[in-house]
Amino acid sequence: MRILHTMIRVGNLESRSSFYTKALGMQLLRQRDYPDGEFTLAFPRLWSGRLAPAIELTYNYGVSSYELGTGFGHIARRRERHPRRLRRHSASRRKDHRASRDR
């Protein structure tokens, strides 16, 4: 398993982005605006590379602040797949599926 990013809601994207990039020395991986959804995402990370985890800063239009405890969103992770476990899982699913179908 590896951590992809941790999502934090922010009331001022420019200020928070500046804090992570200037004060903490992180690199801004990407920033994208979603006008239809009324939010903007920015992804600063500490080092470059495909495996480097990031912080997802989420700015929701019109929200200038969050109360303590309401800014955290989620931790995104990726589970590595193991072929042996997948085969075993697939075989058990086929067996279970046939058994439930025949009932």
C-alpha cells in the first residue's frame, strides 16, 4: 500500500499554496479549477517522483474558512496487487457466485 495524497479543505487557496511551497519548500505538482463543481484542487508535494505523496488542497468556491475538525477530507491510498492473491480471490468469487446462483 502507498499513500497517494491527503485531502485538506482550505478557505484561501493562494495563502495555503504559498505556505506549502514557500515556507515548507514543497513543489506544486498541479493545480486545476473545476468551475462546474465550484472547486479548485492544488497538489503540493515534498519531493518529485512517481511515488511521492502529495497534499490535496481543496478550495470550495465561496467558503472562506472551516471550523476546527471540518477541514480534513480523506487519505487516498493505492493497494499494490499481488497476482497470487488475485487468482485466489477470483477463484473463490467464481465458486461463491456459482453456489449462490444454484440456490
